[in-house]
Amino acid sequence: MKLKIRFTGQLLPKFSFRKQLLLSFSFLLYLFINPATAVLNFTRKTDTIFKALEIGNKVPEIVLSNVLNHQEHQVSIADFKGKILILDFWATWCSPCIAMIPKLDSLQREFAGKVQILPVAYQSAAEVRTFLLRFEKQQKKHFSLPDVVADKKLTMLFPHNTLPHFVWIDRDGFVRAITEHKDVTAENIALMLKGEKFTFREKKDSKAVSFNFDRSLANFKNLEESQPEQPLSVLTPFTEGFFAEYRVSPIDSVKGRRITFINVNLDWIYRIAYGTDSIYLAPNRVIYKTGDSLHFVSKKSGAEYHDWAKKNSYCYEFSVPASLNSSFFELMRKDLRQRFPQYAAAVKPTSAKCLALVRTSSTDLIGSAHGEFLFRWTPSGCSILNQPLAKLVNYLNASYLQMNPVPVVDATGFKEAVDIDLEANMSSVESLNEALKAYDLKLIEKKLDVPMLTITDNPKQLP
């Protein structure tokens, strides 16, 4: 069978449960490929009263209502005159934002009377309050920063697409810097208090939108569609103006199947193509033995990551007619071998350290009552009703423990559906284990044979 392939533009230098999982995670891809930045995805109502501000502009003395942890329940920008005001735009679902909470609280105490850090959330008071109560319980500490909630005014003054997003305002009410979270340090605050010039890079969010996945990439690029009963593959370089994301279409007995990646690096494309029906290949399940692994992954963050991504990301689409639905991923892997013959990839059991989810007793404390189906998760906990344990393990690997050096593996041997309600910091193994105690479950370090994706240089392609 001949595979139809389309190349557009100049290419860069060489270098069942599964369905549920892929569909569930596609909208969060931006967060996962760059964990230091979370995409902000909500609809803002415009208001012509507020004009977007830039560095050097004076901030109007607006009044902000709906303020938590503040006796007046409202504040005015004028209230902070004479202090450095740092606006922290955040959300309860944003992992890097949450990781900053203890640090910001500590900085506020260190510079009390000279600096005011003001968290700002677009979410409702109920959402933020519920999250903070859980978070403080887990951290065993109260955080005293006031929180602006249900915000519209500040978001229109300082529009942004990604979180965290920080705006620095000087003692006289002028915008002096717009930065990433890594720049919010005691050293930089001290520099601003002394009136010294900032030297770090301004955070500028590109104006990007989601790709219309109802339309094929081939159609978007004005390419010829595939002939009946033939697969179609499209590969183009990074396309300005779109978020990094992907979408897997549902299996259709008439239209066939399609997967579309927009501005995604090779690491993600290979991990999706080589995953199995029951295993999500997290970044910690990939071993690179290539001379140019930087074409696959980068440890950079923020603006530096985006610079790298523009040079090392692709728009890639692979589709098959209905008659080939069952061979979809096999054909996709074949396509990648043709696209990138300089690499060889394979999944095989490898003895490796892992976090094994085990049972600590033979008592059944997790078996489902087989009621409603539910899977709900936030950074501070998750609820599972009538779902397999594998779903919890896959979500931990794909999100809150994705940067853990070793993968999470289900070693319980429990095959039935479970009912579990966890209140924990989902990024902390210690916190998770405290919550798992109630169900006689535990995450322990263990060496097991784990399916790992190994990517090497293809010896047949070497000079």
C-alpha cells in the first residue's frame, strides 16, 4: 500500500482506554509540553473603558471588588501608592501558579510595608476559596495574601494568554515590568526598591488561537486530500498564530480516523504514536540515545522555551480511511519512520526505577459500588467513581507527576472498578501517600520491567 505524504514549506534540519485518555488530554497539551507555563483558555468580555497597558504606562486608580483575605473585601490601586505592587495572575488549575503560592507569601513577609503582592484570578470566589482551604490544609499553613477573584478589570488592563503572569508597578503607579514567574525573586524586588534598572526579558504572549480541528490540516494548507482507501500524511514547520495542541478524532466507521498536531515537538508525536492501548507514555518513559535529542525535547522554560519550540515544532496530521482504522497507530509509526529515517524507535520492557502503586493489605477498601461514572481532578485532589485504577495512574503520569524522574506504575493487580476520593497535593508523592492510606494503597519506589520508548540514531542512516 502506498502512503501519500505531503511536505509543505521548508523542513527543519534533520533530526478503548487509549481513546479516552487522548481525548481527555488534548486540550491540556500546552500545559504539558511546557510545564512552566499554563495556557489561559477562557472567554473575556471586552470593555472599551479599559485600554491595555504597556511598560511605562500609568495604572488608573480603579477599585477592585471581590477580594478574599482582606477586611474591606475591596481595594483600590491608590491604596498601594508608595509601595511596589506586584500583580500575580493565576488560576487554581495552573500547577506552576500553585507552586508559587508559598514563595510569594514568604516574599510578602520579607518585604512587608514596602511591597504588596496581589494575586488575581478570573475564577469565582467560591472556586478560589474552596481551593485555598484545601491547599492550606495540605500545606499545614495559612497564606495571608489578599486575592482578587472574578476579575475582569485587571485582565483587560494586562491581557495575557499564559499563566503565571506578573505585572510590576512602581511606587508612583507606573508599570515597570511584565515578567515570568522565575523573575519574581527577592534579588529582583530589592533592585526595584533601589530604583535600579531591570535587565530581564519582558514576558510577551503571542496572539494565538486554537486551531479549528473541524477542518483538516491538509485542507487548511490547501493540499490535495487523500484518495479513497489511502492514508494521508501532512507535515509542515511551526505555524505562527496557533497554540500548541493536538486532537484525536473519534473512530468513525464511515469517515475513518485522524490525528492532528499543531505546533508540537517530536517528543509528543512519538510518545502518542508508540503508546499502547493501556499505557500512557509520559516523558519519564522515554530514553534518548541520539546525538541530537534537543530536536525532541528541551529543558528551557518560558520565553526561552517558546524560542526553542518555534524552531523544533511541527504541524503534523495523519489520517486513514475507515477500512484501516484498526491499523491506525501502526501506520502512523510507519509514516514517522519514513519522515525521520535518521531515528529508530521501539517500545520494550526495560528494568527501571518506578513509583509502584501497591496495596498494603488484602482488605478491599477500593472496590466500586458500581454507581455513577465519575473522574474529577484538580491540583488539590481527585474523585473516582466506578473507574479503573489505571485511569488514576495514567492521569498522574500525564499531569501532576509528569516531571517526576520515574514513571508511576499500577502494581496492585486490582482489575475491578474502584471508588476513591483523594484530598491531596497531586504533585507531591508524600501528600498522595497520606491520602492513599485510607484505602490501604501506597506509592513506593521499586525496580520493575516497565515498557519504555527508546529513540536512537538509526545505524542504517549514519554516514
